[in-house]
Amino acid sequence: MTGANHRDNLDTDKHYPYPETVAIRGTVMPESGHTWQKAFKAEPIEARHVRLWTAGRVRHPDAPLIANELYVAVLGSGAPVIEMTLSTAGSRIRITAQGSDPLPLIHSHGPGWQIVNGLANLVGLTADECGLWAQLGARR
């Protein structure tokens, strides 16, 4: 089922893969990328380290600021440790800040959220609502 020439994935007139089904059927090679994770103490001084850590791994001018804002939002919620994750795939960069407890509304949609939302292409809450993520490099 992973071959691009599987019978149920071909245009019967031309024997070309259907473009709209290629991704659904898993026939496209996944984009390569990298993922970095680091736990930071939930202290204001660590925000500087988050920015430096981010800048040292991804080459996007807005990434350190976005990572900082995500970190500060989760920091404000009272989490003892904040897990930062940077993931790349193709030209996309996803930055996630994760705490241990669900974020109050003010921390997940406060002033920092507006900055992140203005700089990132996609933004959201993690599935467990304990963190925030932002994605750069993909169209809205």
C-alpha cells in the first residue's frame, strides 16, 4: 500500500498517481527534520536561556522571541518546570512550551498570545491544554 503505483491509487486513463490521494495513502516520503527538547526551571531568569537555546538550533529571526513568549505564558501559570520542544520538518519550525497543569485563560490568550499570533503562521494549545505551540514557515 506504500508504493506510488498501487492499483487503487492510479488514474486509470493515464496510470499516474492521483494527487489528492497520494498523501492520504502514505505514498509521499515524509519530510525530514529534527526535534530538540529541554526542560527549563520555571524561573524568570531562564527566559534568556530559552531564547539562546532556540537561536542556537533554528535559523528564523522570530523563533527566539516566540519561544520566549510561549515560555513566559507557561511560566505565569505556576508550572515548576517548562518543557521546551523545537521541531523542524521541511521549512516548518514548531515551538512548544509545556507545563504540568492546564493553563488559565489569561496565560493561554493574554498579551503574549497576541505577539505570538502576529509572528507565527499557526498557533494553538496543546491537546492536554497544559502548553502552547506556534508554527513558523507554513501558510495560514
